[in-house]
Amino acid sequence: MVVRPYDQELKYIEKINSHSYRIKVGFQPNMKVEGIFYVNNHLEKLMFDELRNACRPGQMGGFLPGVKQIANVAALPGIVGRSVGLPDIHSGYGFAIGNMAAFDINDPTSIVSPGGVGFDINCGVRLLRTNLFEKDVQPVKEQIAQSLFDHIPVGVGSKGIIPMNAKDLEEALEMGMDWSLREGYVWAEDKEHCEEYGRMLNADPSKVSMRAKKRGLPQLGTLGAGNHYAEIQVVDEIYDKFAASKMGIEETGQVCVMIHSGSRGFGHQVATDALVQMEKAMKRDKIETNDRQLACARINSTEGQDYLKAMAAAANFAWVNRSSMTFLSRQAFAKQFKTTPDDLDMHVIYDVSHNVAKVEEHMVNGKQKTLLVHRKGATRAFPPHHPLIPVDYQLTGQPVLVGGTMGTCSYVLTGTEQGMNETFGSTCHGAGRALSRAKSRRNLDYLDVLERMKTLGIAIRVASPKLVMEEAPESYKNVTDVVDTCHAAGISKKCMKLRPIAVIKG
Amino acid sequence: MSLFFAGVRFDKTNNSLRKLKVNLLNSPRMEVDFTEDSVKFPEQKFEYLDHTADVQLHAWGSTLKEAFEQCGMAMFGYMTSLEYVQIKYCYQIEATGDDLESLLFHFLDELLFLFSCEPFLICSSLDITKFDLENFKIECKCYGEPFEIGKHPQGTEVKAITYSAMQIVQKPEGNKCEVFVIIDI
């Protein structure tokens, strides 16, 4: 890492307009393209503070500041356009979380990097709607929260309750949501409202280690811990009535269920295995990067292809996982209201992936190119009329689900043409951490956090109450700032705001 | 490769030893015989340091071996409160690496794997019985019991071990060794 005094570092960062900054070539060595990051007044302070801290002499930290990480990604072979930092960016392993970068598949030197996807492959958010209103749910809020908590296995060490053996797992890895459909856990229409129709076709379970499969098998259909959650939410504000009605949301007060989870231990192990393999490939192919954590391999190398196939299997695992929890949520609601999920109109509004690499077609300098788009802590946000979004959303643009933090609101956005041009159709994914976990644990008291949830009228069920302060809103950036920045920058458009009334966490 | 070992389980209630068969599928680990006297409970020599999204484990000891053991305990300590863990089983694991860093990485990865699937072992004592720094090989006895919701408080899940900012410090004169590892959670 190049270490200059803070004021000299700033010479490489230039304000483009009120909500974006350019990172010039030269900020880090070998930058092939520029970097850009989107922030508003509140968020830029966090970005620059992080950089200032890293410039202090004798600073020994685990991760580089987000801006440095964006610049290091801009130095990777085969990158096109710009290395993009979204408003919720914070430093992560290799790539920052909230960083997207696209690589030209037809350039033989282009790379794929597991660090650009993250450990939790295809971590994502799914939103289900209901035809219930707040007044129907408020009186039974505690019961339904308890019921969801009883139905969905949560927290460290929990095991899935969907019957699975090794053979089922192989099939699920290959088929994704087609497996869930065949086994009767989801509805055919659910698939329509998922990225890739809930199945990555290039998945190859034979490229996945036995270790990953063993870790994955007991965890299928579990929520996990950390920032994963299931929430019952109420539509609080509608900004785009037409888009909301296309999603089956007619007015404020309507009740939805949001599920945030990923590929569990399966994906974590796939990523770990790939990082070990890629260290070797980098030495062999003499790939130079600015940071050892940016382990990568050429897309066309054996390691690169094997990773993409294993990653696709992990993506399928995540969809089956979220589908299993969709099934369990529908059951919990149906039992509580003594009716069927059908009669409750519990359709999937959409399911987004925010940790994945995908092959997509984009325009680069006026030419159509096939790119491998890495999105880590970033959500795909395709504009209206894009061929890869479902018929229902052709006129509105793809729904983008932005999960808030425990007790704060969540948002639904839609993709825009400007986002397609500026950020390869990508936008923010959530709030993004601001405080470290250890600091949250020291500064906050879990009883206060739980008490505040109660004051806000939120029913809460957590597997590890003593860790709720790590996920308290104070530990995160303000999700409203994040979403407003994306809206103001035009890379996505606000559609509606949701407020939680019950939270289930690991 | 499929091997069968005759493992022995120590039953606390009646002090009798029951024979068990353990199937080892591609995994360098097995259940082993132990007596209560062989379990050590050294004082805690680890702490959790600040990190934006993750957690940094900091463990130390008078030898590198001790620092490694403590680092493993630190990881288990993040998943549950160790005082709730009873020692009912002992598993032996093996880890190998190319250098010191990768040895520590693979040692922790083996422990995480021991917890993540059969036997779902949460450990409250670790005893490295072989610490070979020429061939970078570790054999470790792991004492604990299968994780059980209701009995063991749920902490945070560890997704993966990382090499990021990994530091292994040996100061032979001060008789102190330290390790720093960031775990992804």
C-alpha cells in the first residue's frame, strides 16, 4: 500500500458532484481504470475518516480503508469501466463490501476473484407480500413472531428441518429452485421473481469439495446468525405508486415478510477452498495484485472455471435455502391465521443476490461487451425493458430490496437506465457497518437495545440476545442516507419504505 | 478413503467405557480414548479485538503451541460461552500447512469443520500433542461435546478463517508468543 500524508492522498480524490467522488489513477499502483464512490454529506465523513485513520503512522489494521480497496480493485487485470463504491461501502476482505467491478470475458488476462464475491456466496434478500394489514397483525404480533422463530432454525449451531440426504443435496446444488419446486416447497411463480430464475445453469456440484458439502448438508434451510434476519414489515411510505402496484402493494399498512440469508457454511467453504487454489494459480500465471487478499485467477484458467462452477452451486444452495425459509414462513402465517398461504396471497415480490459474480452484457464505450460482473455487497438493479427481468417488472425496472438493520426501516428501489450506464446496473445492498463489533459490544448494552425495540413496538426473538448490540442500528450507517444517495445519484429509484414490526435473528 | 477406527467414549455418569465405531470419511480425525485426568483447563489467554465487520482473535502463551491452543479456544468462545460445555468426547484432528501462517489457518479451519458438521463438537479444552514446525504438522486432541441448542448459549457464527492481517509473533527472550487472526463472521 502506498502511504502518503493525508493531505497528499486527498489530491487523488476529486468531487464530481454532490453525491459522487472520483479516485484518480495513481492513488494506488497499476490502476487500469478510475474509481468512483457515491456518498452524501453524512456518509462522506465516514469514508474520509477511515482514510485519515489509515494515514496515521504506525497504524496496524486488518483491512485497508474502503477508498484504497476500490483503487486496488481498479488495478486488477481485465477491469473495464470503473471500480465502483456504493454508498454503503465499508472495508472487507480484498474487495470492500459495497464494491462492484466488471471484467471483460474476451480479454484473456481478465480475472475472477472470490474476494469480489465474498464468503457468503449469493447472500441475498427475499420479500414476500401478504394481503394482511397492520391492524390484522398487530394484535397477534408476539404470537406470529414466536411462531416464525419456532419454524425457522436460527443462530449458530442450528440445523435444518427440511429432510435432506447427500443425494438430495447434489440435486439441489445442480437445480437450485427447480429442486425446491419439484419437492413442493415453493410455487412455480416464485421462480419468475428471482434473479436467474433461482438457478444458475453452470453449477457443477462435482467441483465442490466434500468438506463444503458436509458443512452445507445440516445447514440447509437455516437462517444463520450475524446480520441475517427474518422480519415482518409494514409498508410505511409509497414513493412510486405504479411500481408498488406492480409488486402487489396497494397502500400503506400492507404486511410483508423479508428474509435475509445466504449459502451458509456451504458457500463459506467454497470460498475458502477457492482462495487456497487461487494462491497457486496466481504464482503460476504471474498475476500481480496490490493486496494479497485479492487472490484471483484468470477467468479461462481451470481454477477460474472451477470456482465459477462451484460458486454457481453455492448460489443455488442459497436460493434453495431462502426457498425453504419461504415455505416455513408461509406455514407459520397460515397456521396463525388459520387459512392457506394462497389465500393470504403470499407471493414472492422479488429475490435479490448481493454477493455474486455474473456474466452479463453491457455497453462499454459504445460497444456491447460480455462482462463478468462482481457484486460484493451490491445489488443488481436492471432498468425497465431489460430482457433479464420478469414480465411483471418490464415497465418499472427490477425491484431492488435494501434491508435495513435491526429496528430500522428497509426500502424497495427499482433499477434505472442511468444506473445501467454508470454502475453496470448496480446499487447499494443495505446499511453497511460503521462501528466494529467489538466496539458495539463495549459501548452498548443489550438490555437497552432490547428495551428500545419494545418501545418502538417491535416484537423481537433472538437466538443470542447478548449479541444484539453488534447488530444495533448505532453500529451501522443510516440506511436512509444510503438509499437517498442512490436515489439522488440516479443509480436507482425509491419505490417504497418498509418498517419492521417483528424481528427474528440468529 | 474410508477407514474405521475403534473409538472409545467416556461416559461421565457411570464411569464406564463404551466402545463406539467411528467412520472417518476423508477426514484426518477420529474419536479417541481419554480419561478425565488428561484434560487440562489452562487460564484464558485470549481476547477479541476491534474490527469493522469482523472480529480479530488475539491469543498468547509462553510457547507457540500454547498460543495456537488459546487461539482455537478463542474461536469456540465466540460461538458459545465455554463454561457451559461439558467434556464428554475427545476427537483427534490433524492439520498441515506450508508455512506457519497456513498451519494456523488450517488448524483453525479443522476446528471449525469439527464444529460445523458431524460430530458438531464444541470444545472447551484443546491439547496439541504434536507440534512439528519442520513439516508444519499439528495433531490436537479436542475435548468437548456436540453443540446443543438450549444447553449451550448461541454466540455468533464463524463463517471462515482469513489470512488478513494474520500475525504470529515469537519473542523467545520474553517467553511470550502471540497470534492475531481475523475471523469472518
